[in-house]
Amino acid sequence: MVSIRTAAPALLLVLAGCVSGPDHKPPEMPLPAKFSEGGTKMNGDIAGSQWWTAFSDSKLNAFAAQGLAQNLNIQQSLEIINQAEAAVVTAGAGGLPSLTVTGDNTTSGQKGSLRTQTETRNESGGSASASWLLDLWGQYRRAKESANASLDAAYSNVDTARLTYLSDLATSYVNARYYQALVAIAQENLKSRRDTLSLTKFQLEAGAASRLDVVQAEGLVNSTLSTIPGFEISYRQAVHHIATLLNVPSSTIITQMQGGGRQPVFRGNVRTGIPADLIRNRPDIRAAERNLAAATAQIGVAEAKLFPSITLSGAISPTYIHSSSVSGGLTSWSFGPSLNLPIFDGGALRAGVKTAESSSREQYIIWQQTVRTAIQQVEDALSAVTRDAQTVSALHAQVKSYEEALQLSTASYKDGASSLLDVLDAQRNVTAAQQSLAQAVQQSANDYIALNVAIGAGYVPAGKTTVAAAPEKAKVVKVSAKKVN
């Protein structure tokens, strides 16, 4: 027959292995086998892909590397990791034994003119108290599991911050070069229109033009002049934003951007992979999955509170007294378990379980929505990238045609074979076509940026390993693939 003394430790060991609540399982959802305009070849690890180097722009390359080390949003997300690591320790501390030690010393006596005097008395004491809440139902184990999942999410959020920074920086740089191009176009057209004004004034003196022609030519010159400040303002604002992203003074970036530069142009293809690749490569999807794991573990925390809890506690308090008449010590101690049994709480504990279950379902829906949004972002950007080159090519041809028309109309006007209105219309057409071409080049570059960000490429700094890629942190979530017709 097994004695109680032998069975009790075994029973505690069995109970200690109990964990309340469901275990987290990687979420699944049906996904198409390919993007609507993509291929069926899978992508590998693209976290270290420096896609911005395809623009062959040394300034952009330098800015990208500089900001990955200095951007304040990235630094803020790194600090959140430190907080999450501390939260893991805090979450698991409740299930570990605790020990508190105190000590004190008191000297007492009396002085005065009375004949009766009280002797000086020294009293020293201390206490040590220990307690251990037995985590029979896994409340603190689930709490630590939840905290570890939140820590994983914090690592993935750093990668998301890096990806967001790269997107913002590259887009701002492309926009800055675009407005510089608009300023250059306006200044070039301003020179042409001033030449036309001078020619019109000369013909007015020769009697071959009217005052109306001169006024119309002057109006077009002034119209061109009025557009330049707006372009310069937009350029400055884009440069100021780049400086904020790099955490440097604006004057530094303005100096580096002076002199202009060509608009960034990408030529080539982007390997997008398949929708299932996004589960691994998109840090925001990984973070959503880890948030789901954290919420699932919280169900166990809430359920464990429904059951009884046992706390083992003990204390020892030695005291030593010394005076001229008495001296000696006394030690008191206590030890014993305490039982906490929730009987009636107005339904608060069960409501806590329902809240945790609902939160877990919500996080699963958020994960699904994050995946669906990622797929849409890839397909939107892919549709644009595959067609942008056609737009740019057509606008190049349009600019060439309108520039030739301007040359012909100007020559005809000099010979008196056509009116000034033909020249002014041709100049307007050239300006509009050149601005449309610059905008198309800008849009093409931004679509290329958006596509790379959408597939989750490039957030790992060169020569470094992302914290989220560590084996103990990264969680690859498997999903089922659904073929599309």
C-alpha cells in the first residue's frame, strides 16, 4: 500500500504538468497557387535583397544604409524588444519561489533629572519569508508562453519598421528627383518662351506682329515662371522628409541633392514568388501570427484562474536583546500551505475566459486580413509594374513628336507662314508631354518600390543578421495552397 507521504509528491508532480487552455497551432487558410499576373516559382529568402540598388543611384544607396542605422522609428522598435524581454521575465516570475529578507536594530533608553533611570537596551531582529505558488494549472507557464510570443512579434515589428523606412525613403527620394526634373523642364521651356517673346517683339517693330501677339507671348512666359516656386516647395518638402528619416539636419541633405540628378529608373523584372511566400517573407504577417499565439496562450491564463491554487509559505524571525539586566535571543518560525478556492465571483473569471477566447479569434481574423491585404498589395503593384514601361515608352514618343512640331511651327512663324498661336500651342504641348513623361517615370519607380515592399524584400541591413531570422525567434507558418483556374 502506498503511503500518503510517498503519494503526495507524486501527485504534485502530475498536477504540475497540467496546463490549462488550448495549445497554439499555426493558422491556415486557403491561398491561390500564384498571383493573378505572376508565376508559379517560389521565392527564397529575400530579406537581404537590396532592391533599391537597381536604380544605380549612389546617393540613394548611401541614404538607405545610413538610415537603417539612424532612423528613429527603427530605434524605437528596438527598444520595444527590450521591454518585451523584460515582460517575459515578469510573466514567469509568479510561478517561481520568492524569498524576502529583512533586518533591523533598535537602541532605546531614557535620560532626565528623575532619580529613576532606565537602562539602555539594544534589540536586533530579522526575518526571512518564502512563498511558492504551485503553478498546478499552468497559469504562469501560459503567461510566459504568451510573453515569448509577444517578444517574437516585437522582433518582427523591427523588420516591419525597417521595411517601412526603406519604402518611405526611396519614395521620398524618387519624388524629390521628380520635382527637380519639373523645375529643369520649366526652366528649359522658360528659355524657349522668352526667345519666342523676343522674336514677337522684333516682328512687332517690323510690322509683322500685333500687340496682342506680344501680350500672349508674355502671358505664357509669366505662366511658366509661376509654376517654378510650387515645384521647388514640393522638392524642399521631400528633402526635409528624407532628412527626418535619416535623423540629420535638412541642410545636410539639401547640400547633397544640389545640382540635380536623373530620375531613378528601373528596367527589368521583379521575382514576386507565390502567395505562400508572403507568410515567411512579410514581417507584418509573422507579427500577426505571433500575436495570435500570444492571445491563444492567454486563454490558458484565464482558465487557470478558475481552479484552486496552493501556496507554500514559511517564515523565520530571529530576535536578540541585550541590556545590563537581560540578554538573549528568541527565534520564531512558521510554515504551512494555503488554499485559495474561487467559489463565487459574480462570473468575472468565466467572463475573463470568454474575453481571452474572443481576443484569440480576433487575432486570427487579423492574421487572415493581413495575409489577404499583402496579396492584394503584391497584385496591385505587379499589375502596375508590368504596364508602366508601356506608358513611359509612349510618352517618350509623344515628347519627341511635340518637340519636332515646336521646331516646325517656330520656323514657320519666323517665315511668316503661320501665326504665333501655333507656336504657343506647340510650346504648351511640349511642356505638358515632358511633365507627363516625368510623372510616368516617377510612378514607375514608385510602383517598383511598392512591389518590393509588398513581397517583403530588403529589410535586413547589409552584412547583418536580422534578429527575427534567428531559429528560436522565426516561426514559418504553413498554409494550404488552393489552385486557381
